[in-house]
Amino acid sequence: MTDDARLTARVDALEMRAAEQERTIEDLNATLLAQWKEIEDLKRQLARLGAQMQEIEGHLPDAPEPPPPHY
């Protein structure tokens, strides 16, 4: 193999490696974006449930809870 052929082979290998890494980065970015959206949705749901719990607790009487039956 000549020096030019070896150099060409090395450049080709590096280009293939770079293309594969670029594809991997794009896949990771897409996954990260999807997870971020899901986390934001879950935060909104949690906030909504917290508000509902506070509203429900506001309508409960202030009487102390009776002890459990095993006392």
C-alpha cells in the first residue's frame, strides 16, 4: 500500500467515525429533548395535583383524626 492509499484509508475511516458520532449526538439530543418535555409535563401535573390537594384539604373539617382501631 502506498502512502497516498494509506492516508486515503485513514481519512475515510475518520470521516466514517465522525459521521457515526454526529448521528449518535443527534440521537442523544432527540432523546434529551423528549425527556425534557416529559419532565415539564410531569411538573405541570404535579403542580395541578398539589393545587387539587390543597383545595381538598381546605374543605376538610379541622377535627383531629380518630386513633386507629388497634389502639
